[in-house]
Amino acid sequence: MSSCQSCQSRFRTSLLACTALAGLLIWAKLRLVTNFPRTVIADPKQSEQADLSPQEESATPARDPENE
């Protein structure tokens, strides 16, 4: 019987270690994802100015008066 108790104890210890490792990995992943620098946040004023840039106007195809 002592060998069976030893197996159960080893299994419980392994399960606890795996659970702790998984929890640590999830915590680290969340910590990396949620702590992004403030410079990453978009500034709405700059995005509105970017919409009016001349580069975007040149990206639109020219109209063909013959096909209209």
C-alpha cells in the first residue's frame, strides 16, 4: 500500500506543479499584453489629419470621362 500512496503523492505534486506553471504562463502573457506603452494609443486628432493627407487622394484611381 505504501507504493500506491507514493504514486498518489507524486501525482498530486506533479499536478500542482503543472497547474502552477500554467497559471504563471497565463499571468505573464496577460502582463505582457495589458502593459503596452502609452505611445501606442492612437490620437484621434492625428488620425483625422491623416485622413486629409494628399497621399490618400493620389491613391484613388483617376476617373475616365469616356466611361461615364
